[in-house]
Amino acid sequence: MNFGDLVRVGLAGLRARPGRVVLSALGIAIGIATMVAVIGISASSKEQLLRRLDRLGTNLLTVSPGQTLAGGQAELPTQATAMAGRIAGVESVGATGNTGKSVRRNQHIDKAITGGLSVLAAEPRLLATLGGSLHSGTWLNTANSRYPAVVLGSMAVTRLGVSKVGEQVWIGDRWFTVIGTLNSMELSPEIDRSVLVGWEAAHTYLAFDRHPSVIYERSTDAAVLTVQTLLASTVSPQHPEEVQVSRPSDALTARADAAGTFTGLLLGLGAVALVVGGVGVANTMVISVLERRREIGLRRSLGATRGQVRIQFLAESWLLSLLGGAAGALLGALATSAFATYRGWPAVIPFWALGGAVGATLVIGTVAGLYPAMRAARLSPTVALTSH
């Protein structure tokens, strides 16, 4: 039989048992759909991450104090920000300093109720360094940084219940006027939970000691690694071991790696479903051999060789598996597109995943159909024709 005859014979065998064929193919379809969807959703998530990193930049570094050799909390020098700005390749530097104060909507609220918000002194260059943007109002500058004025992070706006610029909040023992609110900052979520006061105003009204608690530094892409190695010894020449340097974008990459572990688990579940589907195909083909013994005997008596009978049943197994695989690949692609659209991600379905789905179905079809095909080929024509 040529290839066309083989396909026609295989399809004829499947058409005779449509209900059983659909149920058998369903197991393979579920396994393939799961694997394609998991790979597609993972690829879409990574593409979204890459686009976020391109937008946010991977050249932002943060410097914060660690611990002293005695186990206490270290401090960054008051001139640390200026010293960091002198490193070759550094484009912008900004800093925040923890004032240790709490913010409340008014003076009648208990001091213990902080809402999880921090009051931070902020330098005028901070917003540009972080690549942040204002939602409303204005940012701290050399003029208003000397007065009791604040800019609220996106989460602080909600927790304080501030609806517009010009309202006041209670910090320490006095009112501070809200002059601006910020949009969310993905690389610096701590700013979202903060109330930002001008550097000089924090020193004047909140007894801030001018020691930065976090320095944000943005450099050229080519200089990031070099700057990262120099920052600790530059900002604290006497105690570089007490300085911690990190890159916020690494957190996004680590999150993608953690998601990859979960993706591996789902792929394992898909593989289990695929094996179960293969068992269903094998069961269908074994029953088919038992039910079609007279047909096998007739073909053998008319001159069909054992090899032709064997390849006929293998072809049916391949077609049955390919039917389930094609349906599964289509369902997986649709699931990926729907989920990516819902999350606002770019839909990415790797071609190798679809090729792997086809390859997997062929392997499953071969393994599932091999025993039934060999069993059919071993049947004696006389025994097969006399069986009931």
C-alpha cells in the first residue's frame, strides 16, 4: 500500500467507531493542550517581563546600609550620595532618608496606627533617577524642599484618604501640605508606601540627621557592572563591608525563575495526562483487533502480508493520536491567547512547542499501537476467519 492507501484504510477503521475514537483522542488532546498552554503562557509571561525590563531599565542600582561587625545597624555617610555621583558612568543619583516619624490623617489618630507608611526625606533628583512620574501636583525642588510640604506615593494616597493636592497630613507635631502625588513605581515599591518630605524640611521640622538610608543610582548600561563593584568602597571608604548594593531589576528576573519552577510542575501534569491518553489509545486499538479478527483474516486470505496488517493498525493508531494532538494544540493555543489577552500580555506560542506536540503524538501513537499491530499481524487467517 502506498501512503494514500494507508491513510484511507486507517481513516476507514476510525470512522467505524466514532464514539470510541473521540473519547480516546480526548485524553491525548487534554495532555497536549495542557503542555502547549503552559509553554505558551510561560513564554508570554517572559516576553511581558522583557518588555517591562526594557521600559524600566536594568541600570538602576540601590545602596543601603548593612550591619556593623558588632551586629548593629550601620549608617551611610552624609556625603555618600555626592560621592556616588562621582563614579565614572553614573548618570543620576538620588537618595531617601528614614526620618523615623509616622504620618496620620490628623492629630487625633493614635500614633500607633501608621498604616504601614514611612516618612522619608527625599532629594530633588530622586524622581528623575527612579524614572518615576507625577500623578498630580508638583515634585520636590530646591525651593519647596525647605518648607513643610510632602509628596505622597501611590499607596499612601489611598491609605491616608487624600483626594486632592492642597490637603494636609499630620507628621510629628505639625501639619504638612500635600503638593503632589506619584504614580506607582515598579522597581521601587517602597516609594509607593512612603510620604516624601524635602531633605532640608525633614532636617528642620523632623530632626532628620541627613544620613541617607537608600541611595538610588542610575548609570549607563555598559557601566552597570563596573559601578556595582565600586559603589560600596566609594560611598563608605572606611567600612565598605557595611554597605549593601543591589539591582532592583534582579527581583523581576528572580520572579520569572520562580514561575519557571511552577511551569515545570504543570508540564509534568500535562505529561501524565498525555500518558493516560496513550493508554486509552492502546486500549482502543487492542479492542479493535479483537473486534476485527474476521476482517484481519479476510485480508490475510486475500494476500495481505503480516507487515501490511501491522502497518494498517499502526496507521490507525497514528491517525488517532494525531487527531487528539491537533485538537490539543489548537485548544492550547486558544487558551494561551485568551489568558494573555486577559492579562494584557503579548501572546507568544513558540513554534517548537507546536512541533513538539506533533512529535509527542507520533511517539504516543507508535508506542500505543505497536502491541495491537503486532498482535493483529500474528493472527492466523484460518483462526481469524472461524472466530466469532
